[in-house]
Amino acid sequence: MSIDLGQVFTDASVDVAASDAGVPLLPVMAGTDLETLSLSRAHLGWAIANGFKGATGTVLTLPGADGTIAAALVGLGSADAGDPCGPAILNLGRAPKLLPPAVYRLDTKSVSSSPHDPTLAAIAWGLGAYRFDTFKSGQGSASARRPTLQLDATMDGQRVRSTVASVWSGRNLINMPANALGPEEIAQSVVRLGRVFDAEVNVHRGEADGFAEAFPLIEAVGRASPRPPRLIDLTWGAADAPKVTLIGKGIVFDTGGLDLKPPAAMLLMKKDMGGSAAAIAAAELIMALNLPVRLRLLISTAENSVAGNAFRPGDVITSRAGISVEIGNTDAEGRLVLADAIALADAEAPEMMMTFATLTGAARVGLGADLPAMFATDDATATAIERAGLAVGDPVWRMPFWPGYEKLLKGQTADVSNVSEGAFGGAITAALFLKKFVKQAKSYTHFDLYGWRPSARSLGPKGGETHTARAVVAAIEDMMSRHAG
């Protein structure tokens, strides 16, 4: 699905008079003295009469003498009150769903003591403007007017468009119903991405001879579905650049397998490929920004179904890495498909390896829907990602690869079990399972994310979300620039 941002952004003319034609958009912090705004007496009185106080999620249009919109005020709330963290300017993302159709231009000069980042403001606008109406009749009409933001010389327009487009692409994948998005459809989305950026893409197909021998865990998880699994392998960038490998869990639908999920737990299982969407979005943004890395994107995608040939609790499967795995629960399949991909990636000893997965309910119990768990072997990488996440409103929270829990993964009839004994520390033991397959990578980071926004917020509506993608790219960019310097 191609991304059309034509109704979200427009480029301001280099001619100052022409750019002034847009409706001024004034972001206002909560508690701002309205007298400090560059407003006429009539507009000031209008704002006071309407009780505008700059609260998050509030807008106020100021009428012109001819009945048009003269300007618009957008409430940002308090400092560091973005969604769910970060600079308050991120709350500008609510504006596209609240303002009437018009072309708006960001005007921060008229607001005293508000040093907002125009590029981050425009990104927030674009993320908040997202909607998924592919399957709704009469929606998405090209003639339907929507609020549009001018990208002017104060903004990095290419960064804005690339960031928004990559996140929208990932969200579209997650929001797509499972009957319309299988392993092959994910593969084709990566193939199309490769064509755009002149990347090499190889797709290993589950129905092909040799797949089960090459990727035994992926094959086991996906064999019960009529839609065979895929291992998708994209490479891009200079061969001598630092190797950065992103690996995504792409379970297009998870029934739980023979350890069947209850109905309520299956309702959102189309999003069980959210890790792959985050990895794909991050890869797209890395290529769009032309970061100086040797990028490798690996997507393990399968459907965990129920059939007579489904893998069973108690089965023992020898992984690509040669580690035998005892299946303690068929609903812990995400770590299985990731393990074979990790083994493939680890063989070339990348400087940086990252896995993205909607892996455990335990992470959500501990940290909630908005805050992914991050596990990292390298303190510098972890710190860079944490810092970047707070700066761009894409937060993570570091959790430990706690070695004391290694013993919980000991298998009775195999080297390791895919689930731990007992009900505690599930996110940590899942991360430790993955880490067993990392031998040569110099840095390994794992993200246990939700991939879904339970309700509409400043940076997007209810639905799929590419958690960690923006934070990771910002961190990689920062680390590469420091290394170059």
C-alpha cells in the first residue's frame, strides 16, 4: 500500500508572501498568559471568552472579519507532556483530527518562551493525522478536504515525510486483517520496499525444498497453516559500513496452536506481527535517511494455526543453531521463529543486532501498552535508545537479562525449553531464550513491544503502532554521527 501524504503536508512557497497565505497555527502551553500572544484585542477577547487555557487536546479557531479562519490556537498542555512522554509539542498531533479543513502554517514566533522544534512538531502532526479506512465504504475520498500543514524552511521536510511515511507503512501492516495479510503479503511488502531503495531482497519460502532443514523452528510453527512461512532477508548499504541487523517477529495470526488461546485473547492476534512492522518501519526510515550503515532486515513470518500436522507440546526440535528446543507451550511460538533468524544473522557478527517482537503478556503487565521493554547487552546502546525515545516520544524501559533465571529454561529432554518453569518473570525468561542464540554479535538489543494503541492519543488513533522504530533510528543516527566525529 503506497503512502500518500498529499492531504497531510504541503510545501510552503519560497516566496514569503505566498507562505503567509496559510492559516497561522499557534501552539500554546497550558498556563500561558494569553496577553503574551500576538493576537488582536478582538481575538484575545474571543480566546478568553471561550475559556481557552492551552489544555492538551483543545483547539480554538479565531474568526476573520470575512468569516474565514484567521488563526488557530492548539493546546499543548504542560511541559514534557507528550504522548506518552517527551516534548509537549508532540501534542500538536491531536490537531489534524480537531481542526476544520484548511492549510495551516506553524507559527511559534508569536508565542513567547516556546522554543519548539518545528521538525518534531510537523512529525507529530503527520503521525496524528493517520487513519486506516481501507475497508470502509466511501472513506478516503481524494476529494475530501482535510487539515494540511505547510512544511517550511524551518523544518527538515525530507525527515518529516520519511518518518511519517515509514510509521504509516508499519501501522498499515498491523491494522490489516489477517485474511488480507499472510506471510507472502509481508514478503511482498519488503520486496516493494527493496525496489524503492535499491536493496537486495531474498525470500525463503516455506513450501520450498530445504526450508525445514534451514529454518526448522520457523517451519514447525508455520506448518499447520495453508499459508506457508517465510524468512525475508533484505540487505542495503555499503558493504564496509557498520553492520546493523533488525529482526522482526511476523506471526500474522496466533491461535496459540494446540495450546489454544481463549476467544478473547485471539481478538487482537492480527497484531502479533507488530514486531515485524516495527522492524520494517525502522529499516525504511534508515534507508530514507541514508544512514551510513550496512543494514540487514530479517523477518520471520508464519501463521500459528491448528491442524493435524501442528507442532505439539513436548516435541523436541533442533534449531538452525544446533540447539535442541523442547516445546513447553505452542503459544510461545514467537521466540521460536526469532531464534532461527537470530542464528542466521549472528553468523556474520553484526556490530548491532536488534529483535522486535510482541512477545509476552508479562511485559504488558509490568509496563503497560505504551512502554516497550528493552533488554540490551551493551550499556552505551541502551542509553542512546533510552535518550532518543524520550526526545521523540517513542519511549522504552530497560529490563535485565537476569542470569539468575537461566535455570528456569532448562529442558528435560532437550538443551532448552521454550518456556520457563513457574509463572514469574516471563518477559525476562523470553529475552534470555533469545539471547542463547546470540554468539558473535557485538551488541544485542531485544524489544518486547505491544504494537497497538488501545485508545486514540496525540500521536495516533486507536490501532497498530510501530513502537520503538523511531527511537531506534534516532539512536542509530546519533551513534553513527558520534562515531564519524
